[in-house]
Amino acid sequence: MARLRPAKFDDRLTLVEHLDELRTRIIVCAVVLMVAIGLAFWQNALLLDIAQKPLPSDHDSLLTLSPSEPFFTTVKLAVYAGILLSLPILLYQAYAFVLPAFSPGERRVVLPLLLMVPVLFIAGVVFAYYVVMPAALNFLLNFNDDDFNIQVRAGEYYGFFALTEISVGLLFQIPVGVLAVTRLGIITPRQLAQNRRYALLVIAIVAMLLPGTDPVTMLISMAPLYLLFEFSIVLARFFGTPRAELDDEAEIGPPEAQAGGVG
């Protein structure tokens, strides 16, 4: 029977056991995702209402061009919502599968980072919903509106809405990435601070690549991303213990254990 509990670092599993565990975790992820999608589709009226709220009042009536488009658009939005709902469990399954590759010292690095992932993702989704989406829609739907008959198509709007939410949520993972590379000894907080201008350039490029990005949305997205980068440097200075120190501590043991052994 395939295991669902993370293996220990010193466990010796065969290739067949690893593949069996991988298969089981993929099945669990698929079941959880399907349940989340089903739940979202069941509450599709509420889901559609939530997705339409960022739209200006004069564009809240969405356009469809075929008899089947309302159904397939609703299904697509339910799939996006299911991914958002099931993401914490999907991340846990991925973490549990790769956990045996980490030493005890590295596990203490990974665990706090994983706890930050859902919190930062939710913060990014909320920021995109209440700040990025209204500003982007206000700019895009009013740009040269005297020269165009602007109508919003349902399928394109919901795709734009879902991709923006997911993209900004993922971009809010900057502190996790920065803290990971510093605690694993790949880069130091001093090096990060000395290369702020390059970080700002990368943030600008990433913000520009967001779905449907316009100049206003780009600037709005850049501000929190840069603040997160600065916050990441502060976190790295306090918690950025290099990987070598963690491994040494794992092998020698904590100071309390050493003191007890001497006594």
C-alpha cells in the first residue's frame, strides 16, 4: 500500500516505492482538485457575482456570442476557482513527496517557508481583487471610449480576471524565494541589498508581463512587489542562516543537548 505520510531522511525506499508514492499523491491531488472544481461549479452563481464586482457599473452586463458560451465560460471559471481552493493541499502533496531529500537542518528551513506560501498567496489574490483589477479595468475600459463601442465578452473577461488573480498571488511569493536562497547560502542579504537596481528592473519586467497589463496596472503592481523585496531583505538579515550552519547544527545537535552531554 502506498504511503501518504512523508518519509524520513534516513528511509531507504526503492524506485518502485517512490513511483507508487508519486502515483498515490497524484491521485489525491486529482481528487481534491475535482472536488474543488465541483464545489465551485455548484456555487457558480456566487462565483460569477464575485468575479463581476470589479467591473464598472456601466459594463456589468457581459457579452456572449454563442448558445454554448455561457456554459463553457462558467466551467472555465470553476476550474480556475478550483485551482485556487485546492492550492494549499496541492502544495502540501508536492512538499511531502520531496521532503525525504532534505536533511533535518534543511527541513527547518523549508517548513517556515511553506507556512508563508498560502498566507502570501491569499494576500496577493486579495490585493489583485481590490486594487489591481479595479484600476486596470477603469483604465482599459475608459481608454479612447469615445472612439470605440466597448463591450466586454464574458469568456475573455473571466479568463483575464482569473489569470490576474493567480499571477499576482504567485508574485507575492517573493519573500519565500528570497528567504530560501539566503538560508540555503546561495546568496547573502548584503548582495541583495547591493543589487536593488537590478531587482527593480526584474520587478518592472515581471509586472509588465502580467495579463492585460497597462501602464497604470504595471505601476500599481510594482509598488507592493518592491516593498515585498525590501521586506524579504529584512527577513533574510534576521533569519537567513546559511545551509552549512544548519547542517552542522543538525549533526552536532542544539546547544542544550551539547550541554547535557558534557554534564
